[in-house]
Amino acid sequence: MSYYDPALRPPTISRRPGNRRDDAWIRALLTRLQVCRIATRWDDQPFINPTTFVYRPDIHDIVFHSNLAGRIRANAERAGEQDEQVCFEASEFGRLLPSNHPLELSVQYRSVIAFGRVALLEGQAAREALETLCAKMFPALRLGREMQPISDDDLARTSVYSLKVREWSGKENWQERAEQTEEWPPLPEEQPGAWPG
């Protein structure tokens, strides 16, 4: 039986305090990252969708979009009707960190997990959200110059979402070396290319 109970311990509290990061660090990472995963569900079937996103600090929400119809749209609408939260994850990875102990094998990572309610945006709110997403993903392509403006027809052919962040957590493990045990011979010194990553 697991010792973890989210009813007793908030899901945004890391079990390794040394890896926790503050809100400013989370905002900076979300500004830099481009791809996230959105987790929704339909009854007992979970669904994870990778997509591009933009974090809007003034609104404290995460914008993403999907096709007009599909699982993300259906699950998001249902979550809204049932007042359920969805989960967001974004991360970056560095090198694999070898160890002479199997439980200490690791990887360099930085990640954010967020929970919140998701809402479908429409009209001008959807247009502004898509404009913000376009500006983040393709800053050299300006609407009305290199790229045509977002039309009402464009908005009618897509789904634009706002995930209003209720709680979040950031974690980082970017150490140069994984923990090693003295109960086993040490690994040879790392050579460039010796360990993938």
C-alpha cells in the first residue's frame, strides 16, 4: 500500500524539498518551454495530449489549442461541465546520470506540473489567446505582415483553451552526477559519449 494520500498531502508538494522551485522559477521555465502535455479523462479512461502552449502571467493561465472536434475537446468540455480539474506538464531534459546503484540511476530535468479548470475560449478572447501563442512560437512571423490575421473562419475551425492555474509546482534535478554507493566498485570516469544523453 502506498504511503501517499493526496487528501492528506497536497499534490503540488514535492517529497524532495531540495528539488522544489519557487513561483518565479516556474514562470521563467514556462516562458522558455514550448511543448506541454495536457491530461484529461473520460470516465476512467485518461488521455494525454502533447501540444504547444503559452503561459500568460497577467491572467495566470495556460493557453493551448486543438482541433474543432476530438478527444481533447470532448474531454475538456466534459471536465468543465463536471467542474473537474485537468493536469498540465512541461519539462526539459539533459544528460542521463549513471550510478553504480540501480535505484540511483537518474536524469537531469526541469519540470512544472499544474492543475486547474479548463475553459473553451471564443470570439475576441480566443483570437487574442491564439495571437499570443503565435507570437511565442514564431516571434519572427508577425500577424498582418508575414502571416495573415486570424479570421472568424479560422476561429470557427479550431478550439482554443484557457487552463486557469489553481496550483502548480516546479522541480529541478540538474546535478552533474547521480548518487553512488560505496558498497560496489565505482563507475569508470565518464568519457564524452560514454553515457547517452
